[in-house]
Amino acid sequence: VNQCGIVTFTIENKDPQQIKAALSQQQINVTVTPRIATLLDMDARGLESAVRASVHYYNSEEEIERFCRAVEDLL
């Protein structure tokens, strides 16, 4: 069974567009999801937008680890 998932996240004191730009410089593609796309969740968390990473079955473990390290570096 091939599985995939969507991870939506924010980093305290960082605008999601800044996070997207920083990851893009490392050839890591993410999108920014606006509040309107998920009103109940965003309203509950008090967010206007969040970063969305779509992890798919074709992503290697190395790519996922690289993504995690890049996000960790932004913290």
C-alpha cells in the first residue's frame, strides 16, 4: 500500500510565505494555505495561513529527512 499525507504547519514568529521562500531556495516545494481554505481549523488555531507540505509515496526517506532538517533549521 502506497501512502501519502499532507502536513500543515507554522513556525512561531515566521510568516508562511517566508518559510516557503526559504525552503524553495533549497529546492523543497511547499505551498501556503490561506485561512479561507480551511476556516474551521484556521479559526480554531487563530491563523491566517499555514505552510502545506504534500508528502507522497514517491518521496524517498532521504527527501523527507532533508525536508525535516530544513524546517528544523528555520526554528
